[in-house]
Amino acid sequence: MSKKFLTEVIADSAGMPVTQAGRVAADVIAAIKREIIETGRFTLPEFGSFSVRETKARTGLNPRTGEKVKVKAGATVRFKASPNLKEAALAGLKKAKRKAAKA
């Protein structure tokens, strides 16, 4: 999903100009970021949840040279899909396989 896609969905659904829908999409994305920064978690019912996870310092490998490189500790955002999203994804996969088998 991209910001452009989100903008188009909002514009079509609400019947508003694309520029105004773009501002709404940007505000939604900013609100999600703000919530993740403040609480470390953001949940969309029927879609899934985003949570911040700390990563430990470790030793990595440079793929070009093969030398060992120290990687600093940090943080990453993890997404966990809701059961409803998983079911929808599975149904879509089955439908795509059936369509491919017919072709």
C-alpha cells in the first residue's frame, strides 16, 4: 500500500478532491507514527498491530568483503497480522491459484 493508493481510496470513498484526500492520508500516517513513538504500539482492529522491538548489538558480515562488522543495538517495528487479515490473504491466495490453474 502506498500513500497514493490511500489517497485514491479516501478521495473515491468520501467524494473529496485528491489534494484534500492527500492531506487526510498524510495526517493518518503522521498520527500512526506519533502513536508508535508515544506508546510503542499501534493496532488497527481487523488488520493487525505494529509494535516496536529492540534489537541487540551483534556481529554481522559484509556480503562484499566477507569481513565481520559490528552492528549497533537499535529498534525496529514489527507487524503482526490479525486473524481476519490472515483469512483474507489465504482466500486471495487460493483464488489466485485457481485462476492460474484455469489459464
